[in-house]
Amino acid sequence: MSSLMKRTKTIALLILACIGLSSCKKENEHQFPLEKRYWDENDYKEVVFELKYAYDEDEMLPTFNDPNTRSIVEKLTDQENFEIVLDDKELGLKYKNRIAEKFFKVWQEMSDVYSSTDRKDKYPYEKEFIAVWHFGLGLQLKYFKLGNDYIIENADDPNSRSIKNKVESNVKTLIRNYMIYLDLVDNENAFSEEGKEIYASGIDRYFIELHNLYPNSDYNEMKRKSELMLEKSNSTKIQSSLNQLLEVITEEVPN
């Protein structure tokens, strides 16, 4: 075999090898710890970083509708990942507070992943966007309660006015955080009809859980916000959920 033919054959093999490596890299480009039963806060940091910065602008993010990537979104929004720690009665309150805070910071990063709108001002990832929001609403119920429990447990006088003020201030912050979810009604046309139903289900579940946990708190701001959103909404389902919320919180709003 001539040296020219040998060189040509070598070059061809190198090209094929590069193509093969390129294909393998593309196929395994995004890595997620799906083999783990629960993701901890460090797993979330890595996954969220991957979702935010490792995808090309025109590359499809993992979605519930894609059977190849559904498991990624399901794991990402699985509240058991934080519940397994925060609900563990064997773990210390200080430790659980530290973990809850880390999850809360990670969720704040998560909330941007699926929040973009397309050229038609629609949410292309509406199911994922809402699921991430629901993850955060559920997390915050535990996060703020753990914080208040820790304040009370470590106070010299848990019944002092100063301690009660701290606890009430934290609950007020939680209520205001929840009101940010209601702000999405301003942009309800960005959701499909199915998206609006999923969004409304978050009000039905998490806002009622919030009220059940803190029935005697001041919901005046939330009441006013709900009334304003009720006037703006054109969705029968969202209107129904807001009306139900108003019925619940109006009963306990202090005079």
C-alpha cells in the first residue's frame, strides 16, 4: 500500500472517530443524577446550573411532554427531595433550618429556568414553570415554619412581645411571597387553558394550606391583591380559585 493511501486511510479513520466522539458527546452532553432516589441541595445546585447555562439558546430544555427528559423535570420538581429532610423528626431543628435555607436559595435560582416567554408572549414551558412555582410554595411553608420554631425554641421567653413580633414578621413575609404568585394573573394570557387550570390548582392547594397553618394572621394585603386579580382575570377557573381564597381569608381578616 502506498504512503499516500495509508495517509488517506488514516485521515478517514480519524474523521470517523471524531464524528463518533462528537455524537457521543452530544448524546451525553447533559448529565443529571437520576440514579439517586433524592436530590440534596448540592445536586440541585449542579442541576440548576446545568439547566441555566449548559443549554444552547435554541436547544429544548427538559419537559414533561418529552418522554426522554420527563424524568428530569419530575425529579427537579419532586417535593419529596426536601420533605425527606425537613419532615424528619430525628433531625435537629437547627440543622433542618440550615438545609431549608439552602433549598430556598436554590429554588430562587430555579424559578428563572422556565420563566421565559416566546415571540407570541406565551410560556413555552408553562407546565414546568408552574411546577417549579409549586415546588417553591410548598418549600416556603416548611422553611418559614422551621425558622419560627427555631426562634421560639431558643428564646428566653417565647411569649415575649419581641419574639411574637419576629414570628409575625416572618409570617407576613411568607404571605407577601405568596402574593407574588398571584401577580402571575397579570400575565394570564401567556398561559394556555390547561396552564390556567394548573396555575389555579396552586391557589386551591397551597394558599389554603397557608391559611390553615396561620389562620389568625393578617391577610388584608392578600385580600386586596386577590380582589384586584379577580377583576383582571378572564379565566373562569382562576376566578373560581380566587373567589374561594377570598371566602377563606375574609373570615379571619382582623378588623
